[in-house]
Amino acid sequence: MTFPAAFSARGADRQTLADALEDARARTLLLITPLNDAELRRQHDALMSPIVWDLGHIAYFEELWLTRNLDGPIEFVEMPGLYNPNEHPRRERGELDLPGLEACRELMENIRVRVLTRLGRVDFDTDSPLLQDGYVYHMVLQHEYQHNETMLQTLQLKQGMPYTPAVRWPIPAAHTVSRGDMLRFPGGEVELGTDDLAEAYDNERPRHRVVLRPFRIDVHPVTNGEYLEFMSAGGYQQRGFWSDQGWRWLEETGALAPLYWARGGDGWTTRTMDREGPVDASHPVCHVCFHEAEAYARFAGKRLPTEAEWETAASWDGTTGTKRRYPWGDAPPTRDLANVDQLTFGTAPVGSYPGNLSALGCSGLIGDVWEWTSSDFRGYPGFESFPYPEYSQDFFGTEYKVLRGGSWATRPGAIRNTFRNWDYPIRRQLYCGFRCASDE
């Protein structure tokens, strides 16, 4: 749909929003192009939904927030029924009477027509925080982006023939990165979080100041080669490297290597979607849980960074005393800057994106792998839930650990220096790795 060229007083451009919605949907449909109905409806793992459930949930979430909840008061936070995640936990979704792809696409298209029609007459010049700066549209866009990444996790777990992408971008050649280097932050007062009300989630707000002690942090994420040294040194067998919770996880799972690694006659191999081959020492290690990351850090004589340290290394420019939206500045991620936006379908060698440097000098803080931090997921001082507590507030506590930085499977619109991901410390299906830190 084409809208007249007009901007509201709040800065929400209808055509830009419509184009972004169409781009998000085109990517969702591109990812499922190689799949048949049976593959879309199958629950490939109890941790993940059938992909057709994700499609229906994306559609109904969009309908709820971009039609029914626009005029307030908020009616629901999740649409009741088949695609409500609270009514139907993931482990049960494979037993639901889910439609086929054709019916699901028709549903998505019908809802999109209503959404675009409503966009044409929405009043952005309002005091409603949902509409100011187009916030609710950005929220729905990020919701679809995040489900894209969840779908890719499912496709990595896919039963039967491995998933073969319809489009695949080349991975750039590596640039030289010094092994094991760390950078020093001298300590002092820094700013964390954001006051952005157009795109940032409630858990990223408010912007606030903290004082950090001096610390060191790795230039690049821990690589497969470095992690192999931990494995070769008996890292999975030595109790001293593991926390009590980590050792219990290790005993329960019998893990001996990152997820999707296998020992062959000539060494370790790994698989990403339909590509399998020897573990490449130059790539960041991926698909390790928090406990594995923590154990490696102890082996290396280091620790995991706090999320405050991670965000400082990514965003703080000590020369100017200002924050950056991304490590390299305020320009959004592109294919040349960082390994994001999904279509490489895998990690790249560390140092492959020489422009992906923070003011401190850290490499690859955005893209390739989500990075575990040592921090529990909690609200910032002055936190206010918006637009509903089930997104963030209900997860605050000690159960979840924070991850930062996005992965190759993250769309550019769903990542920034302040973005906070969180999950259980035992999760490995995420595209997750880590870098280490140390005290002075």
C-alpha cells in the first residue's frame, strides 16, 4: 500500500512503517520457502514450536496490537486462542490442530490488509505512548524479527533432511585478529540503558549512570580453537571449572562439546543447517550454554563480563563521554559492518568485519553470536513496565541470564547496544557464545 508523503508531528512516517512491515513479512516467507506442509506443522523439538504455529502467532500478535489495541484501553496482551503462548506452552504445540501453510498465509494476508488500512488513518499526533513515534509498529516489527530467529533455531533442530536455505550470502574472508588479547577499561562513571521511546523495549530503559571498577575484556569472542584447548585439557571432566549448578547440568546431560559438534575419525565436526564439516578454529564458538561459558572462563583464568561491562565496552566512548547506539557509531548494521540479518546462515571468522569495532577497540560485539554475561535479568533503577508486564517484568529474577549483542540470525532492526536478551543458563539452541573479562 502506498501512502501520501507525509510525516506526523511525532515523526512516524506511514510509508516507512508500511515498507518495514512488508520487508519483515517477505523475510518470514523467504525462510520457509524450502519447507513443505508436513515440515511446517511438525514439532521438531519440544523446546520449539511447529513453525506454522509461529506464523499464526506472528499474524495474531500483529492484529491485536495494530488494530484492536490501538485506541486503548489495551484489551489483551496476547490474542486468546490457538496462538496464545500462555494458553499453549511450547511442549504442547505439536498436538494442536494447526492449519496448513495455505490457510495460514491467507490469514496473514487478510490481517495485513486490515493493518495497512488502519495505518492509513491512525492518529500519530496523540498522547498515547503506543503511538508516539510509531512505537507500537516498531514493537510488532521486532516481534516478527525475533520470531524469525526462533524459527531458525527450530530449523537447525529440524528432524529428517537438514534445512537448505533458498538464498545464502557468502561469508567474508577473515582479517588478522591477535589471539587472546584483552582491552582495559580504566573505570569510572558511565551511562547504561536508553530513554528511547520509539523502538527500545521497557527493559532497556531508563538511561542511568553507574560507576564501574576497572576491568579487562576480550577483544573478540572466544573462538572454536580456544574452546578446543579447554576441551583437550579435560574441561568437561574437571569439576573445578564448574559451578555447582553447572556440574549438575553436566552430569544430567553428559555433554562433551558444544551442541551440534560430533567427534569423527579426523577430529571434531560441526553442522549448521545443511552444511557439515570440520570445526573451524577461527570462528566464534557457538551453541554453548551459560555453564559452559563460565567453565571455560575459569579454565582461562578469567570470568564472564557483567552486562554493564559488556554494554560499556560496546557503547561508551571515553574520549567524548558519550554513548554509541552501535559499537561503530549510530549508523544501523549492514552486511558490510556486521554478520547479522540471517542470510549467511552461520558464523564468520573473527575479525571478518573490520568496521565492527567499539570505541574501546572490541571486535564483533554485534553479530555472529549472542554473548552470555554473568548478570541476572533484572529491571534497571526506575524501570516502568510498558506496554505489558509479561514481556519483561514477569521474567525478572535469578532464573535467567542476560545475553548481549545479537547473532548472525538476528535482523538489524532487533539489535542495538542496549538490547537485552535473556534465557535459562542451560539453553544451547540459541546462537550463543561469549567473551571473557577479568578484574584488574
